[in-house]
Amino acid sequence: MKFVEWLRSRKEYSPNTLHKYLVALRKILSWLAVHGRTLEEMTYEDYLKMTSELNNRKIPENLKLILKFLWLTTEDERYMKLYQKVKVPVDKGKAVDVLTEEQVSRLIEACGQVDYELKLLVELLYETGARVGELLNLRVRDVSFDQHGARLYIRRSKSEFRVVRAVLYATDLLRFIEGRADEEYVFTKNYNTFLRHLSQAWELAGLPSIRRKFHILRHSRATELLRKRIFTEQEMMKWFGWKTRKMIDVYSHITMEYVEERYLSIFNEADSPPVAGERKECPRCGLLIRFEANFCPRCGQPLSSEASFEVLRRIEREEEEVEEAKKLVESFLELATRRPDLVRRLLRGGTRR
């Protein structure tokens, strides 16, 4: 179908997104057929009547996409005239649902009861803030490990290529892909299978009903990073693959609520400390350690979001130091080319007057 080919030529849509557009096209064509009209004959009045009868907020957006396709492929001006008249309603900062850290922990635990691969996917979605499609397209060769954890090279994205870090759950990822071929996909199941399993885990965890279950993990992580001021706005845009700061504004109402809570906490300490003597298990080596510890004393595994962020900041500092060292070496090599005599004297222990 030419419409699908045209969509694919614009960018890399997922099969689910392509299916959604085809369903929208079928609805529009069906409505027109019932009213004895075709796309070629469609008027602005038809459009108004269609939106009123179908009561679907996505109609304007989908119709504009279809009209754009028709205009570009036929160069018929009537499609462009109708395209310009159709206005897509502006979403005025709709509230974004988020999960608390405690709810995310419950969800991860429930995922482990349903399917280990799902558990790993949810862990990485939350820690990296990546889109589910980005992680499902990862191949084993797109993951590398160092002393800090894992680097995930996101090549197929709605925005652009980027690298994100996994520290908290890097050990689980290493166990899962160890010994597998580079060209294999990291995750072996498709989106719909994972979604079905996630719905089961969601119910097990007793979480409130939410429509976009995978995407809420990305929203929750973005909210957490903004609340804790881990990244600057520019760093947030790089980490989450946002081309503009528009998405940061979406979370502004959430962070303002948090600011209010923080202010009130000055007068009423709501957070109670953990019970003395309570202990937790390191997910990497199994050592039982005190509850408030941020790192495992045996293997160095980060045990909290704060510890994970601390590792990320340390990595950034080390990378800056490496870049600075490279610049010094380059400067020295340039000096060696221009003034080899001076470099020889420096290497011998100083200059002679």
C-alpha cells in the first residue's frame, strides 16, 4: 500500500504505529463511504461533521497526515487547502501520571514472579528512561560493560543516536546476555507479549490502572531526575532523546507539587526513618548489609538511585579528565613538531639559560 510505503519513507515507525494509522485511515474512509463521499470530494464541512459524529480527538491529526500524503503524491492543491484548514487541538499541559519509587520496586518484584525477561526490561526502562521500542531494538553488540556498569547504544530512536547508562541493574543485564551472539536481539519476545505479561505483573503489584504502562516508567524516571536535580535541562534532553525542552515543561506541574511538599516537610517531618537494624541483600553478591547503605562494601554495587546518580556523576568527571588529558597530549605533540629542541630540553629535566 502506497500510504504505508510513504510512512516508512518518513521515519522508522513501529508495526503498532503503522497499524494505528491504517485503522485511522479505514475509519475515515468508512465514514466517507457511509455518507456517499470520497477523499477527493471531501470538504471542510464534511470534516466538521466527521469529528462531531466520530468523537475521536485523533481525527484531525490522522486526517492531516493522510491529506499531506495525497498532496505530496498527486500535487493536487485541493488536498493542501483542506490540510491548512484542519487544526490539531493543542494539548495544554495534560497531567502526567507517575509511579513512586516504592511502586516501581513493587512492580519489578511482581515482574520477577511473572517472567525474568520482563523484569529485566522493566528494570532497564526505569533506570535508563529509554522508550520501550528503543530497548526492544537493542542487539547484544549494542551493549558494553566497564567498571561502572553497562553502556547501552540506542541506535534506533524517534530522535537521534544516544548512549545511556545502566548501573543499578547492569548485573542482571550481564547475566542475561552473557555468551550470546552479537547480532542477537537482547530481548527475545515481542512488544505485545511483554505488554500482556506486564499487565499480569501490574495486577500482582496492586498498582492503579494506567493505559500506557511501559511509557509511565519513562515519565516516572524523568520526574525523579527533575525532582532531585540530577541533570541540567540540556543533560535531560540528551539523556531522554528530546529535541526540544517542550517535554521538560510537561513535568513542571509535578516538580512544583514536590517543591510544595518539600517546604511543608520543614514544619512536619513526614518521612519516618527505617527501623534500626533492618538489612537488605546486595543483588550482585548476596551480602546482607545495613538498610541505609548506598553501596555494597564487598562488590561496590550501587544500592539506591542516589548511589546510581553518584556513579554517573563520577563517570562524567572521569570522562572530562580523559578529554583534558587528550588535549594536553595534543598540545605537547604540536609543540614537539614546532619546537623539537625545546621538548628535548624539557625531557632532560629543564631548560638551560
